[in-house]
Amino acid sequence: MSAADKVKLEAGWKQALQEEFDKPYMRELGEFLRAEKAAGKVIYPPGPLIFNALNSTPLDQVKVVIIGQDPYHGPGQAHGLCFSVQPGVKTPPSLVNIYKELKRDLNIDIPSHGCLQHWADQGVLLLNTSLTVEQAMAGSHAARGWQPFTDKVIEVVSAHQPHLVFLLWGSHAQSKEKLIDTTKHLALKSVHPSPLSAHRGFIGNGHFSRCNKFLEQNGMQPIDWRLPEL
């Protein structure tokens, strides 16, 4: 039995990543997470939501990839989609700036919540490069094995899909550009939407309209970036 068989994962992703789950680093990562939980540590997101980005956006349906870094590490925030928080949780500062650029770029009204599930359902892969974190400890699992796994996810989707848009916000996301076949995909880069940097070129980058233009030029439905009220 492959290690992948034990993971609840969308069929296309499961097939594409099967060998990765059997590698020693992924076994060690699983053991580490089980030991941390056994020691009473609080890990985010909850277990069933660790692979939520992949389960929400099947491999065959990916159109856009947004690369984040770490899950949110506060109670009730993280649900496995980068930049997104669960319904009822205050919209985080970086997402506020994403909404500001959406308003400026496409005149989309700013929603009252921070749940981006509607984007994921349309083919926006909201991928953090670390899929777990310890409560109140930003970056705590970054060196535990998630990076090679999520690098493989990026390589797989780049190879599998014909015309993707990658939104690479900030230096961490941009470091993943080497995994992307930019001869067929569009990689849009800017500073991170964090309040520390958003005013230096995130607001005004026009990524959302440029993304949709590329999709339409390649015969695909654009993303409806409006988020319905919950």
C-alpha cells in the first residue's frame, strides 16, 4: 500500500504525487506531525484541511496558481488555502491589500469576509509552500519537508496544464519561478501584498486583469474574482 493511499486527496493529484508520498522525507514529515500532536502541540490547519488547496482545485482544472508561504498560525484562521481565512475570522492585512488592488484594477467591491474558497472552486490553486504550522510560531514547519513536496506540486501543475498564470508576490514566491515552464505559462511578479511592502508596487500591479486577459487569449473562462457574501 502506497503512503498516498492513506491520504484523502483528489484523484488527479494523488496519481501525480504518488511517488512523492513514498519518499523518506514525506514519511519523516508524517512522523514529525504525529509526534508534535502527541506532545500536545496545536498544529494548523486541522488535519483534514492540510491538503485543502489540492482537494479544492483538481489538477485538471487549475488555471491560476497563487503561491503563499505559511498557513496562518492563529486560532480558527487557516483552512489550507493561502491568504484565505475561515468564515467569521477577521480579514488579514495582506488580504485587505489584495482586495484593495482588486477594487482598483477591476472595480470589485471589497467583501466583508476573507474566505477565498470561491476562487479555489474556479481553478485558482491557493498553495502555501509549507502546509502546516505550529500555533503562534510562524515558519515553524518550513524546514520539515514541505518545501520539496510543494516544489513538486508546482512542477507537476506546470508540466500538466497548457496555459497557466502564476501570481508570484514577494521574493519567496518568486524563488519558485525556476520550477515553472515560462515558455507556455505567464508568471506575473510583484512585491508582496503585506502592509510592509504593498505600497511599493503591489497596489497598481494590475495582475488580476492581466491574468484574465491571458486566460481569455488562450480560450479559457476568466476568473470571477468577486467573492459572494457568506
